[in-house]
Amino acid sequence: MKGSIRVSAKTLDDAITEALIQLGVTSDRLEYEVIEKGSTGFLGIGMKQAVIEAWKKEEKKEETAAEKSVGETVSEIVAQKEEKTVEKTEKEDTLKYSLSAEKEPENTDTADEKVKEQPVLAKVEDQTIQAVEQFIKDTLNAMSMEVEITTSIDEDGALCVDMKGEHMGILIGKRGQTLDALQYLANRVANKHQSGYVRVKLDTENYRARRAETLKHLAKNIAHKVKKNRRPVVLEPMNPYERRIIHSALQSDPYVTTHSEGEEPYRKVVVTLKK
């Protein structure tokens, strides 16, 4: 396999972790073949290391027509929204604050990056739910996608929208980028229909939870590696939401600490030993 690496370690899990670090990917983007499972031997005698051949999952070089339609349409809508001059009312000021609260602050050396005050959410009104549902239906219908929509209010008071249908992978996009763009627009729609701040969360095929679990597992493996080798590890670029998952997963670890470096969209989490 072109671009593959051969990794050996004491256990199979250690070998996989090492491959993740060397290739700079999360586990959902790693493929590998087990060359040697490894064994502990008897009283340490005859111990064999685990060996794997690992490589990055190949990304499709060409998008399908449907993928291009979804990605380009959502991107065009985002661009159009951003180019319009918005009247600076108190409502817009509230929205700008709440959206910026979801981003990480510039100072990466403070604890505020990992735990920060969240804006108070307003009670979601029926007209807001209807507006968001209609916006999503109209947008996806324009892309010839038939999607079943289910809405609910979670324990934090956010409006959760779950979408079901065929080819939902297209709607998720590369690392969730298309889903995030559509979620951003849904938040804009929601916050134009009532006072106070409303947060909208879009999901499909349980993608958010699956991605979060993948990142938490990666964070634990990376922390173990940092403790073992006593060297910092830089993860692949992630969006603010995913970086916060890494920070949160390791914030209670007494031996490692995390911070972010770089500029968007190439900002990365760095895991280091505590001094």
C-alpha cells in the first residue's frame, strides 16, 4: 500500500496508537493490517512485539454529483448570508456574542479555552421550531434529498434536529463540514424568529456522538503515549468543537495538559506533560 508505514510495539493497541501519531490521523481515518499480533511469552521469555502495516484511508478524488450539489449549495448560502449587510440591532449583537462564544479564545494558554461560560439559552418557541424545520426541508428539497426530520429539546435547552434518509454521508461531508455549515445556517434562522439566544444542533446517523467517542478514545491513547515517551504530541487540525472534546477528555488527567496552536482552519491541539 502506497504511503503505508510498518509499526511495532509491545501490544496491538500501542502499535495502533503509534500509527495514529505517525500518520497524524484519528482512528476513523486509519486502516491497517495485522502482521504479528504479538505475545507476552512465558515470564517474559519468547515475547514478541505486535506489528502492523498502517495507512491513511484514501479519500475520494472526485465527488459525486450529489456531493457537489450539497457542498456547493450550502457553501453558496453561507457566502450569501455573510455578504449581506445586517442591521446592527440588539438582536444581532446578541447573536454575534453567542456564536463567538462557541469559538476558542485567542489566548491558548488560559483555562478559558477548555472551560468557558456558555450563553443562557432562551426557551425555544413553536414558531422557531417550525421555521428551522421548514428551512432544512426547503434546503434539502432543492438538492433533491428526501429527509425525515425529528426535533426535540435537550437537557441544556437546545433545539436538536435529527435527519434520516438515504445517502446521509453526503450531508455529513468531509469531517462533518457540510453538516456544520447547515447547522450554522439553521442557527441564524432560529435566532431571527424570537428574542433571546437559541442554539440549534443538527445530527444524522448519530454522527456527533460517534465522532465524539472516536476523539475521546484518541485523546486517551495520545495521553498514554505522551506519558510513556515524555514528549509532546501534536494532533491533526480540528474545528473548535472537536478541540474542546480533546481538552475535556484530558482535563482531569493529572499528568498531561493540552493547549491549541495555529490559526483556523489549521488549528491543532497539543498534548504535553505537566511540569
